[in-house]
Amino acid sequence: MKLLVPVKRVVDYNVKVRVKADQTGVETANVKMSMNPFDEIAVEEAVRLKEKGIATEIIAVSAGPAACAEQIRTALAMGADRGILIEHDGVLEPLAVAKLLKAVIEKESPQLVILGKQAIDDDMNATGQMLAALMGWPQGTYASKVESEDGGLKVTREVDGGLERLQLKLPAIVTTDLRLNEPRYASLPNIMKARKKPIENVKPADLGVDVTPRLTVLKVEEPPKRQAGKKVGSVQELVDKLRNEAKVI
Amino acid sequence: MAVLILADHDGSAVTQPTRSAVAAATKLGDVTVLVFGPRAAADSAAQVAGVARVLHSEDALYANGLAEPVSALLVSMAPEYSHLLAPASAAGKNVMPRVAALLDVQVISDISGVVDADTFVRPIYAGNAMATVKSSDAKKVITVRAASFDPAPATGGSAAVEAAPKGDDPALSTFLGAEIAKSERPELTAAKIVVSGGRAMGSSENFHIIESIADKLGAAVGASRAAVDAGYAPNDHQVGQTGKIVAPDLYIAVGISGAIQHLAGMKDSKVIVAINKDEEAPIFSVADYGLVGDLFKVMPEFEAELAKK
Ligand SMILES: Cc1cc2nc3c(=O)[nH]c(=O)nc-3n(C[C@H](O)[C@H](O)[C@H](O)COP(=O)(O)OP(=O)(O)OC[C@H]3O[C@@H](n4cnc5c(N)ncnc54)[C@H](O)[C@@H]3O)c2cc1C
Ligand SMILES: Cc1cc2nc3c(=O)[nH]c(=O)nc-3n(C[C@H](O)[C@H](O)[C@H](O)COP(=O)(O)OP(=O)(O)OC[C@H]3O[C@@H](n4cnc5c(N)ncnc54)[C@H](O)[C@@H]3O)c2cc1C
């Protein structure tokens, strides 16, 4: 079966972002950008399904500015077969991304789409569920295990309190949690090979999708800063402070 | 305006994060709470202060919270409401974006503040920035960050409990089973005290050091991602940007370095204690009380000191 893996370009997880002085957003100029870590896990899972002979072709898709081609190249170097860049310079909310992905699905007919559970910039945790809704497909979110079974998928999910198992009909949507796998590093030969793999370039208008945002960002502020407190010299002092100063135990 | 809340419960009562969602909802309009499961859970919802009406269903179709039938039902009920809310729990975050897309609206995830009926505050970039967003959608679909709203009192309400409608079964998924840990300890997102262990614990046996202190304090047990990935603690213990968000009165971080992703889940705690052998560890920059030392020496002393009155 064909797989689609959406990958998002985000501020690298090691970067401590700074809020812009004019409160319009966060500083992203000259900041290291990477593939969303959950999407690396999604690509890895797709590549493993291909290595097991379950998947036949993997398409990596990214929506955003032209520079998203870098993240598609990373996916291609990890083992995806080809890429689609949906080029757009403005804000793309999860609903808009889901509509763009739906248009791609209608052209490509994948049986499975694997997304990250959340992007670490906007932290919406929404795109996969929204895409599942628009397609009328089942969803297996926060997956820590995915098995191909009885012509469908068995998905183990990380939920509050533990784990849960679902059987999904295909086609389906899966979103990845941290424990699904450990993504590989692309080898140098594979990075070289990835340069030759094709990336198709489309615009939202080519797909007939209106991506106008529904949310207006009025302002972006720093959260209240926490002051570093004091160091205590001993366990006795700590327990005394907790009992008599903070009064929390 | 009218608000519908999709409740979480533990089999007998609605959860504290659900009551936090009620607190957020009362700023928006009349509150109806939808409860799937035992009657006792619906009765508990009816007593929550600020709840005007409870809709209840014991239908097996909804018992396991499958996203496809639950969202189909919510969409069929949506015309009566201006806002659809759920706590930002694993269940709420799974269902609400699906509901939003079916209604062609942009979900607003994990709000930490209500400005007015259209405008909400939400943390972005692991809580390193707070965005105030205004929605132009006719209907709002929202998940609520429990740690940011004081829960509505569990008693004081006297809402009527009515039968919830039944929607179609999309028959797309089947619930196979679950392994939910039964614990005597308080729930992580509702606990007044949380004791968390990190990679430094070194093994799941050593993690008992954390559990033992937690039991002395009546606390919940948390963990860093590194501790969960290494198998020292179960996945549902993970505190952080991509785990659980907690804001207890007291958070004790043991052998945790204080990565941005971990801080995102606990830095709104009232009092933070850090125990780490590296005095440069970033966790000390948010700690009210820091103790530099080897946890394997400090923790037994800590437990002994707690035993003294
Ligand atoms: C104040 C503010 C300003 C912003 N400004 C801009 C801006 O100028 N330009 C801009 O592009 N964005 C901007 N954004 C970000 C944009 O709003 C988010 O990208 C969008 O809301 C998607 O949310 P999410 O990434 O958290 O989705 P989630 O639902 O958390 O993402 C889950 C998964 O969906 C997939 N996915 C999500 N988005 C994409 C994508 N674009 N391509 C491929 N796969 C994807 C990935 O698999 C990802 O792991 C801004 C956000 C804020 C808060
Ligand atoms: C996409 C993504 C999402 C993530 N989400 C989360 C999340 O939700 N939650 C989370 O926690 N992390 C998350 N992380 C991981 C995060 O970046 C850190 O890797 C993680 O928090 C580190 O865990 P730690 O502090 O236990 O381990 P370390 O960083 O290894 O710290 C161990 C600490 O223990 C101290 N120590 C060692 N031995 C002793 C001793 N004997 N006594 C006392 N102190 C000792 C050390 O000085 C050190 O400070 C995420 C990362 C990514 C990329």
C-alpha cells in the first residue's frame, strides 16, 4: 500500500524561542529549523513498514514556505520515495493543512497517512484528527505500536492512565507518540541518493483549497518569569522550609 | 450562549480537569455536561457548581470514547451550542479536533485563559510564549488546560440529568482493550503534590525511591521523558510539553535536568523543589528550593526526615 507522511518545518527543539518585542509572534529569523520530531518518528514508521513489505511507496508532504523542501529532503534521505511541497508563505492552521492533505490524498489514494501527534511550535495536536474527520476515516492517535492485522491496523495508543488498543479499518490515519520507534539517522549515501528523488511543487490554489486562517493572533507575550529561588544546605533545612516557610507539606 | 462539555470520569465521578473545563465554560454561557458511562458519573456532574444540565448515556457505542462515533454525536448536538469544550486530556484532544473539522471550524487547543466569547489565550512553543487568539468561526471548539483554571467545586450544583441522544455508528474502529494502571495514588493532573524522577534514577527498581516518598506525602508520581523512554516509569507518568501538564502546590524534581520540554509541563507549580547533583542543572533556575547532592544519599535522608514530626 501507498503511504503519505506529512512533515512540518519547525523551530528546532533545542532552540529557546524569544517573543518579538512588538508582540506579533516569536523570533524565527536566523533560528535553526528542523523537521518536527514527531514527524521523524512518522517517517521512520513508514520506512519500517516498507522494509517489512507492507508499504510499497512513501510520499512525504510538507506545507509552508519553499524552505520546507529541506525537511522533505530529510524524509527522502530517511527512505521516503518522493516528495510534494505545497508552497505557501502565510500562516497555515491545522484545518487548512488538513484540507490541503485531503486534496493530496484524493490525487494519490494512499491507504495510510502517518502524522506526528503534535507540532512542537504551535502545539495544536490537531491536524491528524482533522484530516481523519475530513476523509471520514478512522484515527489511531498517540500510537506507540502499529501492527498490520486482518486487512486493517491494530494500533496501541498512549492514553491517560496507560495504554489502549484499537482495530482500525483501512484507509486510516495514525499519529505518532514518542515511544513508537527511534528514528534513524540518514546515511551519507542515502542523503546523496535523496538529492535525485523528485519533489513536486504545488500551490494551495492548484489544489483548490482556501487556506484563510480562522484565528487571528492578537498578541504573543512572554509567560510570567519564574525567579530562581535559593539553594538549601541540607535535607533538614529543606524539610523545615517546606513545612514552615512554604507550608506545602 | 450555551456551552457543551464532553466530560471525562473515573467510573464514579467526573475528573478534576473536567471541573476545570466547567470553570472555563461558566465564563461563556449556560453549561451542559455530556457524560458517557455509569449513572454515578452523571450524578457527580450534576452536583458540580455551575452546571445547568447533564446529558447522560450508557450506550456501549460511546463507552470506550472512540473518536468516530463520539464526534459524530457531538456534531449532531452542536446546533444548540455556541461553544463545545473538553478538558485537554488524551480523550478530549483525540475527539475535539475531529469534531471541529466536521463543523469546518479551527479547533483551539489547550486554552489557558478566556478573554471573551471569541478570544482565548493559549501557550505555544512549549509554554515559552502565550498567544492571544481571536476566532472568526461561528462555533468554537476548544480544549481546556486544566492546570490553568481552578476547578469548579464538586458540590453546590443541582442540575437535572437527562438522556443524551444517540447518533450514527460510523463503524470504522473497534475497541480491543486497555491496560490502565490502577493506583491508590492521586491522579497526576489533580494531585496537590507531585514527586518526579528522571534519568538519574537508573532503573525501575530505583524508581521505587520516588514512589516511596510520594506515598509518604500523599503525592502523585511523575517522570521525565528520559525516565519513561528508559522504561523506569510508565508512559502516562510523563510530565512535559508532550506529556502531562501539572501545576500542583509542590513539585519535587529528582535527578531531572530541566529541559525546556520538561519545564513546559511543571513550571506553573506553586513551589518547585529540585534535587540534582549538578549545581549548574537548568532545573535550579525555576526551583524555589534547590538541593545539590546525590539523590541516592539525599532521598533516604529526606524520607527519614519526613517521618519525624
Ligand atoms: C503567533 C503565531 C504565528 C504564526 N506564524 C506563522 C507564519 O508566519 N507562518 C507559518 O507557516 N506558520 C505560522 N504559525 C504556525 C501555524 O499557525 C501552525 O503551523 C498551525 O497552526 C499548525 O498547528 P500545528 O503545527 O501545531 O499542528 P499539529 O496539529 O500540532 O501538527 C500535527 C502534525 O500535522 C502535520 N502537519 C502540521 N502542519 C503541517 C504542515 N504545514 N505541513 C506538513 N505537515 C504538517 C505534521 O505531521 C505534524 O506533526 C504561527 C503560529 C502562531 C501561534
Ligand atoms: C519532541 C520532544 C518532546 C519531548 N517531550 C518531553 C516531555 O514531555 N517531558 C520531558 O520530560 N521531556 C521531554 N523531552 C525530552 C527532553 O528534551 C529531555 O531529554 C528530558 O526531559 C531529559 O530527562 P532527564 O532530565 O530525566 O534526563 P537528563 O537530561 O539526562 O538529566 C538527568 C539529570 O540527573 C542528574 N543526576 C545524575 N545522577 C544524579 C544523582 N545520583 N543524584 C542527583 N542527580 C543526578 C544530572 O545532573 C542531570 O541533571 C522531549 C524531547 C523532544 C525532542
